[in-house]
Amino acid sequence: MTTKRRGFRDAYAERAPVAAEDGGGPRPGLSGRKPAACGPVRCIAGHRSAIPLREALILQAAISHPWLLHDHLEELAAAEFRHVDTQKLKGALIDVFAHHFC
């Protein structure tokens, strides 16, 4: 078994017996954990660098629901992105939408 799996298994085993032994009660969970952070904002870790969660969610919404760009293209263009890759993707989305759908 890999070290990573063993670590997850051991961490779960430490919390799981508490709920199982008493026959109920609060389930073990992540309530005591803090969310992953990348400086002052939450991020999605990638193989190169972390993408801020805000930027990832905005781009995911635009890609998954392209009709939103019809009403909110100017707001997307005005949004400031810090990550280089999200800036490039945002620019490409705006170009594609502006040249093919407007």
C-alpha cells in the first residue's frame, strides 16, 4: 500500500471508531480543518502553480454556461485575474465569444 493511502487510512481510522462505537452521534468529518489557502485567497493546486479559486470558478461558469457571456462579457473582461494561465484563458474566451457570437 502506498504511503499516501496509508496516511489517509490511518487518519480516517483515528476519527471513524468514535462514531461507530457509540452507535451514532456526530459523524467524523473535516469540521476541525481549515480550507487550503494560497496566501489570502483559496486556490486550486495544479502541477505548475496554484490557481485562485475565484478565477477558476468564474472561468468554469463561463465555459459550462456560455450563454452567461452574452449578458456578462463586459464584466468578465473587466475582472482582474492574477494567474497567467487564467488570464490567457479569459482572453481566449472573450475573443472567441466576441468574434463568433456577437
